[in-house]
Amino acid sequence: MFVRLVSDSFARRPRHKLLTGAALALGMAVATAALSVALDVGDRLAREFRSLGANLQVTPQADSLPLEIGGVDYRPVNAGAYLPESDLGKLKTIFWRNNIVGFAPTLEFPAVFHRATPAGAPRYGGQIDSGTPASVIGTWAGHSVRASDGTRYSTGVEKTNPWWRIEGNWFAEESKECVVGERLARRYGIKMGDTIFLEGQEIAPRSTMILGDDGPRVGLLVRGLLSTAGSEDDAIVIPLNLAQQIAGKPGEYRRLYVSALTKPEDDFGRRDPNTLAPADYERWYCTPYISSIALQIKQVLPGADVRVIRRVAEGEGQILTRVRALLWLVTFVALLAAALAVGASSAASVIERRAEIGLMKALGAGSGTVGSLLAAEQLLLAFVGGGLGYALGIFLARYVGQKIFGAAPAFSFVVLAVIIGLAAIVTLLGSAIPLRRASRYEPAPILRGE
């Protein structure tokens, strides 16, 4: 009987039901779009932020005091400490291994380069031919790494620094090729296809790749010109293995840059892990904070000091926090507007149905029965309006996600359940005062027309 009364009452007064349902559907649509984007925006923005470059830097703990000017390391190549390249496969064994987008080791040292004639021999008599100082950076462009479990994956500066622009091509691994910074190339007229001869200050004479009669030199084919808007524009970038041979540091590197997807650090994430209780430490360790990923990297790379590049990590965190806060604010405003609209419509409906409510009470219906009947109508309306609002909100979320973030959020049953629940809560809260007033009506004055 109760279900029949609810269904019959719901079918009557379609105008009020349509207006209330429309207001509820629009509010739920905005809430759906905001929630869908808010739940997805963290990963989307985090991947976009990886175009800003690496957010972690690994150096040897025992390294000597750096001597850097303008971002270029001017220490002799045999100064300081180094880390073994063979340990890099362990990075894919940490708990958050799938969050590591890429990494690139570097070995940087000062050297002298000579321009070659078309015939391929060094020229003399000019500034270039007599030897021009330059910074040389050995790194990976697109390198295949074998993890400890046997899995192979590709990494290098193409992944850690995707914003680096290359005119031409990157050098091939195990080759005598290079790319030259655009400022250095423009200053000395170096073009793609030229050959330059590299003369390191600490070149290993035993290397079979050393050429030249007046001293050890390595001939390099210029495959591309590099533009980074940084110190690399004045450098020569070569394969890491070649740099190791020139420097006499086989299988070693000085710095490692890691690009990792992280969660913005909150107050809990900034706490010292050494002061945490075991349960809190496990929670901190199993959350992709930049500091927890740094600790895990340090645990698998013996003798390494892992530092967070704060200007990148903090900037990411601030932007992500503000975007999420804006989306949650939009969701709250949409729900508040829906609650007000439902409340106004419910109040008007109760006033129109005073005679019906008075008759039900005169026939013996209690205040609880009347309130339950009206609340059941509102809940049924909430389910219909919430479902329509979710369907409309998904289209809106896909449009917003595609236009702003370049990817549409996926369908989620979790969001659907949350929206239906929010629709029910908003409807009941908005109708609470009118329903309370209806349950307190006295039948006699209403039936007398007072």
C-alpha cells in the first residue's frame, strides 16, 4: 500500500516534479563533472608537469664540494665521487617503481673541441682550430635498461626532459656522434653533418676511440642542434658510454636525474619519517610523496644522496592543490544551489497539498507516516534526477577534460554511486524544513479551510 501511495503521488503534479528534477539534475551534472575531473586531474596534471623536467637529483654522498658556474660543473673529471651505472636497474624494484617516468645519468666535464675541415682533418690558425673550451655532457638519449627482474624498458633525457627541442636527431647509443647546444653552434658556425674533434682534459690514452697526431682526440659527427633555454645550449652532449671512455670512468656517472609522478605533500607528508610510529610510517612509505620516493631510491642505490628539486616539486604541489580546491568549491556551490532549488520546490508542493495532508491525518495517518510518504517521494525524485544529472555530467566532464587537459575522464561506478548518494542527501536536506512543517499540520483547521 505504501509503495502504491508513493507511486501514485509521484505521478501527480508533473510540473512540480519536472522543475525539481531539472534543478536537481543540473546541480548533479555540475557536481559530476567537477568530481570526475577532480579525481582525474591529479594524474593528468602530474604527467603534464613531467614536461618541466626531473624532480629528483641523485649524487654521491661522498662527492666533493661542487664548483658550478651558470649550471656548469667545472670540477676536474677525476675530482669527487661517482656512482655505478650497473645499479640503475634497481630503480624499477622500489615500491613506487611504476611512478618513475624516466631517469637519465650524466657525466659532465670540461673539454676542448676543434672544428674539422670538409676533408676531416683539424684545421689550425683560427680560434676554433686552436681549441675552444666547452662543457661536455655524457648522458642517455633513448637507452634500454634491464631491470633486476629481467624486464627491459627505455629511458633517457627524452623522458626526463621532454621539453628539450632537438633540430635533427639524437645520437645513437654506442656511436661517435653528438648534439651541440644551439648557442655554441651559432657562435662557431657548427651545422648538422659537421665533424668536430673533442679533446678532453683527462682523456684516457688507452682508449681505442682516441684519434689525432698532436694529442688524443675523438672525432664526433654532429647529428643535431639542442635547444633547452639553459646551460646545455653552450654544451656538447654525447653518449654516456663515450663520455666514460673519454673521462676514464667506465661504468660510472656523477649525477642522476629522475622524473617521478608524485602526490603533493601535505602536513603528514612533510613529517620526518624517523619520528613516525610504525603504522604512520607504513602509510607515509606507501603514499607517493616526493620524499617517500626519494627515500626508496636512496635505499636501492648504496652511497647515493637523493635530493628533491624543490622549485619543481613545490610548484607542482601548489598548482595541483589550487586546481583541486577550485573543483571542490565548484562542487559545493552546485550542491548548495541544488539543495536550495529542491527546498523551494518542496515548500511550494507542501503548501499546495495541505488539504491532502490534512485528509490523511484525519483518516488516521500519523505524523511519521506522512513524513515518510513525502520523504519517499523526494528520494524517488532524487534517484531519477541524480541519474539524469550523472549522465549529463559525464558529457560535460568529457568536454572539459578534453579541452583543458587533453584527455577525458573515464566512466566510474564509484562516481555514479557518490552522485546518487549526494542527490539523496541534498534532496532530504533541502526538503527537511518543508517536510517537518507538513508532519506538524493539524487536520481540523485545514479541513475547515483555515
